[in-house]
Amino acid sequence: MVIPVSFFVAIAFALVSYSLGQGGPVAGLVFFGILFIGILIKVLEPLIEMANPLLPERLRR
């Protein structure tokens, strides 16, 4: 569910960036940057779950 949400958030931010007159390349960088962050969260999810038991109780999910 992270990837579709980050996709639509990236589209929204790219549209706002483009409508504010920043240009197409900047809007593209915003789009791909936000999409990359969403994919990175999805890829690192198993590592986060593996480290979860090692965390103190107040930081656990």
C-alpha cells in the first residue's frame, strides 16, 4: 500500500511544483524523489521488522 500512496502523493507534489512555475525538470525530480522514498520504505520494511525486537519498548511499533 506504500507504493500506490507514494505514487499519488508524488503526482500531487509534482503538479504543485509545476503549477508554481518551477518547470518540468524540477517537477520530474520532485516526482521521482518522492517515488524513490516510497520504494525505499517498502524495500527496507523487512529490515525494520527484523530490528524491531532489538528496540526499546517505547520505540516499537
